[in-house]
Amino acid sequence: MKNRIWIAFALLVLLSLACSLGGGGNGGEATGEPQTGGGGGSEVQPTAAPVGGGEEPGAPQLDPDALNQLTSYRGRMITRTTLTDGTTQTTQILIEETRDPLAQRYVITAEGSETEMVHIGDTTWLCSAGSCMQSQQSAEEFASDFGEGLFAPEDLASIAGDSDYDYVGKETVNGIRTRHYVLNLTPAEAAALMGGEVTDFHFEIWVADEANLPAFSVRAVMNWTGTSGDQQGTFEYEYEILEVNTPFTIEPPEGAGSGFPADVPQYPAATDLAMMGTMITFSTTDSVETVASFYRDALAAQGWTLGSEEQMGMVLQSWSKEGRNLSLMISSDGSGNTSVLITLEE
């Protein structure tokens, strides 16, 4: 992802998955059901015969950047771990994207906790444990991320390369016609794919087979026995697209802030804007004094009273209004940029 909040969120997901692939869980399992709007779990309906006339469609072929060709989709990933000591853990990630309006939503459920990330237009919210962090980026920058997701079976299939496969037949998964394959990776291929010792590796994939849709992974299932660090156990991975090209709206997270308080002006040239709780941070290429001067005038115009201002290599301002207190710390980062921290006490 192209901005800092997305990178941070991706790292959070990877850490969650790493925990499920070898961390010492406490036996907790995610119990929340994905909010799929149109249905529950995976629906697989095999056809009576693989292909008419005994013909096979050849090796599974997946279109590059396939999800980017859709107008919307919902999907989910689930990882399950059972270690040799009996410890189990499940991590579930719900994925939603719409193109018009441009929006994404990820919900990670693991160990009884939930983390939600929503991006709409130029605003991103990251919420967990009852608190949210908000940041902004240009809509143009975000637009190029549509369909990338955090992970897709296409990545695995490309790594698997020209591995042997068995064609199972045509099946309908979540209302989408597919071709079902089993990929027969060698032990060396499986070990390279999973990055460690692997035995009993099994990989199935269902590829979309409809004239009006690109060839993408509608469903993929992997399970194997192996090691991760000093942990050993059995691991399961499921991925599926629940629906495509259906209209739905992604809303800001419940309890997310609406941005700057009405009487705290946003700096016109702010970049890297982030808000969490009562704190607001941003950067600008304007000088420390230019920013300080802006807030002297703008806050006074909103009825705030300047209590004190100190200058000691940075500018510290304290303001008050009707029992509320606001502090500003404006400093140079030494590379030509100015960093600003606003703290509001209600």
C-alpha cells in the first residue's frame, strides 16, 4: 500500500497471521460471522460431470490484476492453527471493496478482538478496542490500490508455477461458476511456498469460469502439517470471494470521529494528517512561525483565548474556551518540514 496507514495495517495483518501460524495462542477462537449482506458461508455445488466429452480445460490460468476488473466484491480469509500441544487459534479477515464510491473495508477478528480499517475517498480510519485513528491521503493515490487486497491465492498459484494438477470438475461457488483444481506440489515446492518444513500439503483452487468475469480465485483451500519457528502443528487456510459486482455501501466505522472539531481550523497546507482520540498531527513545508501565526489568528477567530506562548526552538501555545483546553506544539523536523501536534482536552 502506498501510504503509511496502509503499511501499518498490512503489518498488523501479517503479525496476526504469523501468530496463527506458530504463536502460542490461548485457545480462543474468533466467533464473529462475516457481514456478507447476501449470505453466509461458502456454497459449493458440483456439477454432474467435469466437462462434456471428457475434455479438460488445461492448467488453471488466473488473470493478472483480476479483482481490479470488478466494480465491487466481498471476500474473506480464515487461518486456523492447531499446535501439537492442543493450542488452537483462528484468525478471520473480512474484505470489502467498492469502486463507485471508491472505498475499502477490512475487519480482522482474532483472539476475541476485532480491528477494523475503512478507507473512503481521502480518509482512512483504523479502529480497535474502542478507539480510532484517522488519516488522509489523496483519492487519486488510493484509486490505484483497488483490487490489490492484502493477499490473494493468485500469489500462491504463480509461485506454484507449472506444478502438476488434477482437474476435479465444474462447480458453482457462492453463485459463481468455477473450474475446480487440486495442485500437486512437490515437497520442495511446498516448503519453498510456505517458508519452512512442510508435510501432507494439500492445495485446492476454484477459478471463475464465466464469460462476463475475469479468471480469479473464487475459493482456495490449503492445509498442511509443518513447523513455524519452534512450533509444530497443523495449519489451515481458506480464502473465498463471497459476491461480486453487487451494489453495497461502505460506511465509516461506528464511533469514528468526523475529523477536526468545528472550532479547530485545519491547516490549509497540512500533509500526513492523522487523528487519534484527542490528538491531531500533521506536517507541512511551511515554517514554524507561519503555522504559529495561522493558529494565533484562526483560533482567536473561533473564540479561543491564548493563555501562553513559548518559543524555545519550537512554538508551544496554550488555548482555552468554555472549559476546554487546547495545546499546540509546532517544531521543525530538521529536514525542511514542520511537524504539528494538537491536543484537545474537553
